[in-house]
Amino acid sequence: MTTSQLAPAVPVRTVAAGARAGVAAVALALALIGVLHLVGPSARIDPVRRTISEYALVPGGWVFDVAVVGLALGSAGVLAALVAARLTPAWSWPSVLLGAWCAGLLLVVAFEKTNWSIGPSVSGYVHRYASLVAFLALPLGALLLARRHRRDADARPLLRWVRAGSWLALASFLPIVGAIALRGVIGVPWWRAVPLGLLERGLALAEVLVVAVLGVWALAHARRGSGALAS
């Protein structure tokens, strides 16, 4: 796809509003979670072994909830921008998977992680599976979207970042899968056999960057379409 093949009436203002608001919300979420690593009771949580969701269980955990809700809403804004820019239909696998990412994040907040000092809970199980769905849905949806536009020479530089972040996110699951498969051999629970917190933080960072790049791509695409019409 080239600039001359773009849809004839890409709504640049609509795309820009969704993309900018989305990227700003994603950046704010990243900053808030970064602060949780450095100050307050959450700073005492081991980032190598403990998952990010642990931050919701300590005093000030509402900051984590705000960050995740912001990430979900920002991602929804980016998805809306992608649809408005005609980069993906509203009813398509990329849109469905990106929507599942947004919904999964909201469920992560609505259903609190299990507090193992108390014991397992239904809320904790919903939280776990919502996290899994979200973390898998985003990179899969982004890869399908990148594949759909693989012949767009103008988008190629940004799509490289989308693919790289998506594959990095999916690769973060490999040590976990290996630890589960080898549990009978090594005799160690999978969550202790791997640096779970570190893997999850790498996975989350890769996925946040993918969302941000998708927002930048939607805005750049709409601007190219507007420029082509003007010329």
C-alpha cells in the first residue's frame, strides 16, 4: 500500500485525538508504575520475584489501579484511532484482540490478585486469567495488524518496532512454559524456577511500547493521507 492508495477521507482530527490521548494515557500509566517501584511501601516489593500486581495489595495500591485503568483507556483510544485511520476494520481479528487487551486490563483491576497470606480466591483466579488473556492478545493482534500492512513502505520503520515489541512480549512466556514443562524434572514450582517479576515487567514494558508505537503509526498514516489529498 502506498500513500496514493490511502482511503480518500481519513478523518485526521479524529485520529489525532484518539492517538494523542491514547499515547498520553499510556505514558502516564508507565510513569505511575515507575514511581511505584521507587517510593512508598511498594518500593519494598522485589521486582525480580514479585509480580507487578503486588502493588495493588499494599497501602497506596490505588495508584496501581489508576495506572492500569489509564493504560486500558489509552489503549482503547489508540484502537479507536487505528479504526478511524482505516488501518483495521472495527470487526477484525486485530481489533478484537486489541479490544481483549483493553478488557483484560480492566478485569485485572476489578478482580484483585490473590493475597497468598490469606489464601486463594475466585477474584485471584479471574485476575490471573484476565492477565494471561491481555498479555497474549495484544502482541498477537499487533502482529496480525503488522502483517496486514506489510507492503506499506511508509509504515515499515514503525512496523518493525511493532513486530519487535510483540515478539519480545511473546518470548517472555518461553521461560515460564519451560519451567512448567520441567517441573517434574527439577522439582521446583515454576513460579520459583524463573524470575517471574522480571519477566512480567519486561513483558509489560514491551507491550506498553507496542501500544504507543501503534498510536504514532495511526497518526502518521492519517497525516500522510491528508497530505496526499492536499497535493
